[in-house]
Amino acid sequence: MIPREEFDAINTKEFAAAVNKEGVIEKNKKHYSRFVLQELEDIKNKKRTFGANVSFGSKLKILIYLNWLLKFLDMKVIHKEPEKLGEEMRLSQNNVKTILSQFFVTSNSTKEQDKVVYTRNAMLTDKLICYILILALFYGDFDLNATALIANLKIEPKK
């Protein structure tokens, strides 16, 4: 689900610090989705444990990727260049380009023809939500408290 090269390149230092040091989660709250904040708190308070067959670093990488996907879910239209977006979100250009290519379509800006705009239609939004749900299930070994995740996904019953 996450390309191997990109998965290997994910830096877990910040998330490991959030779990192990006091005040790191609170200081960086704006960078984390509600679901990820809850998971970091659960790991820190030993409410979330992982099986012996999986490394803690791998689980953190999945959680980081989930955080990025949840942040992209909040963006329906992106007017920024991938490089600028990567800097702001603290992820590599490769990760940005992969996510943009999987869950957004490109078009030229109506105001400035040389600018690219990334947009997401309903089908791509559904695809992104499915991707997030599957990744969250893998992360939690098919056991997770979905309350915070549902709040992030803004899923409501259809009328």
C-alpha cells in the first residue's frame, strides 16, 4: 500500500519523541490529525500495544503515513507546488507526488496558466477514505477505536 522506497524513507524521529518525551505531543498538535493524536497518546500510555512480529518503527511509519493522508483528505483543492507543500507538511517530494498522483487530478489554474491546481472529485475522495481505512486497520492489527478516525474522515450517514 505504501511504496517500499517511500516507506523506508519515512523518518520516525519526531513521532518517537512524541511518544517518549513529555510535552512533544502538545507542542506539535497542529501537525497531527485527531486520530493520530489519540494513537500517540495511547502508545504513550501503553493502551496501544503491537504484536511481537512487527517492529515499533514500522508501526510509527504507518501512523505517519496515515497522518499525511488524513491531512490531504482535508484538502479538496491544492494551489501549491509539491515542493512547497512537502516543506509545510514535513514530507518528502516523492511522498507528496505519490499522494497527489493517486488521489488528485491536475488542471491548469484559470488565473495563471503556468500554475497547476490539484483537485479531488467524489470518486477520488472515496478512494482516499478507503485507503485510509485499510491502512488504519493494518496499523491497529484490525483492532482500533474508530471514534477519532471517523471524526477525521467526516463520515456521515447518507440520506
